[in-house]
Amino acid sequence: MARKHTFPYQPSGKSTFLRPFIPLTLRYKDKTVKTLALVDSGADYCMFDGGLADILDIDLTKLEKIESVGVGGTAVGYVVHIEIGVEGEFFATPAVFSLEFSPDDFGGLAGQLGFFDTFTIEFSRANKTVVLK
């Protein structure tokens, strides 16, 4: 990634806290979908709502199944190699799609494998921004 990307923290649901959400574009073959993802240093994988896999024409039943454990409990997910775009710049990464992961106000998590491997990430709670370099 050549450019620096700066995003303001955004509200989430009914919480009064602002969080480091960023807009992402997911691409699989010739299909794309835009979503909002929480930049989450505690997430092992980039993980997305299984409904987004339908939009991308990804058949989850033919993919490797894994169990993901997090603060929300355990969720079964399916690993697929996709491309993730940040402001028009794409990179390839494995991602997990789960029908058991369906946050109401955002579509995914930008996690360690793939996302944190691609960017140097700076969180500034004081400035309420997240910077990707």
C-alpha cells in the first residue's frame, strides 16, 4: 500500500463510544460489496458477516470450516481467499465468513492475518482517528 489512509472514529449502535470503523470493499472474482469494518487488533482473522458471502456469490459449503473464538463466544466460519480494498487499493488475503457473525451496524472485523500484515496501524483515541500506512 503506497498511500496513507486516515479515518475518523465512528459511533456504533447505541454506544456513546466512538470506534475505529473503516469502509472496505470486498472483492471476489468479478463481484464487489462495500462494508464497514472494525479495525480490531484482537481479531486473528478478517471476519465478515456470512450474508456478504451471498452477495459475492461465495458458496460457503465448499470451503474449509474453522471455529473462531472471541469475546462474543465461538462462531463457525469458512475461509476464502478474497481481495480487500481500502480507498481503491486492493490486497489479497484469506478471510473468514460466518453466518453466526452478524453485527447489526457493521459488516466485519479487520484483523491480524492479512490486514495488520499489510498496514502499519496507528490508533489515536485523543484525535479519534485511525491511520493506515
